[in-house]
Amino acid sequence: MWGVTLAAYLLWRQKSPCAANCRGCAIGLLGFGVISYASDVTLVGPFRVGVVLISLGRGLFLVGSIILVMSLTDVSHAGLFLGIWGIVQAMAQGFGTIGGGIIRDVAQSQTGSVVLGYTVVYTGSLLLLLSVILILAFRLGKRLQVSEITMPWSGVEEIPADQLAF
């Protein structure tokens, strides 16, 4: 919820959706780092902070990416692009969940430590988020300017919310 609210505020302040994506990845990166550190059972407080940071980063990233997709298309293709965006998000979540489970099981079977298995998964997620930040910062961020991003609708009243909801 807070990630979505923060993304709405950034977009309302005319910040680029790429900036929201990058901030979301950076906050998620910090969250994965905190969780990787808080692998001891006595560090429940830092673990909870890490979970909150991951949630905040995910909200920022999701809103930034959907606004970016919506802004890079015209009104006649918006539904198609939103559908593709949903499919990609679902597939990424599925592959991440299955892949993370397999990696955790393999690491646990090799080391005998459940904690180390989770630490390997969260450290891998941390490295993937770092690579996304670098791609956004050095490739997409330089090519896509805020002035180039326009919504396919001229106002809120033109958004086909009934079609987007179903």
C-alpha cells in the first residue's frame, strides 16, 4: 500500500516512471540486503524491516512499470499492452517462486543449513535487482525522458476503468 502511495506521489510530482522503477528496485535491494543479514532467529526486528522495504519497493516498481507501459502506447493498443504486462508479471512471479524454491532446496541439501539456503536466494535476488538498477540507470534512463512520456488519455475521465478492471 505504501509503495503504491509513494509511486502516486512521485508521478503526481512529474517524476519519470523509470525513476519510480529505479527507486523501487533500490528500496527492494536494501530490503533483500537486510533480510540476508537478519538470517539469525534472534534478528526478528531487522527481518520485519526488510520485509517492509521489499513490499515498498515492489509497490513502487509495479506502479512505475504499469504507468510506463500505459504511457508508451496509444489508446487503441492500451488493453493489449496491459494484458501483456500482466502476463509478464505473472510469469516472472512464477519463475521467481519456483526458481527460488529450487535454489533454496539445492543450497540446503549441499550445506545442511536452511538459513544458508534462504540467504543464497535473497542474495541472488539482491544481485538481480542491482542489475535492473544498472540497466535502468545507464540504458533506459538516458533514452527515455519525462517529456516523452504521455498518457494515451487526456484526462482521468477518459480512462476506460470498467474495461481495465475486468
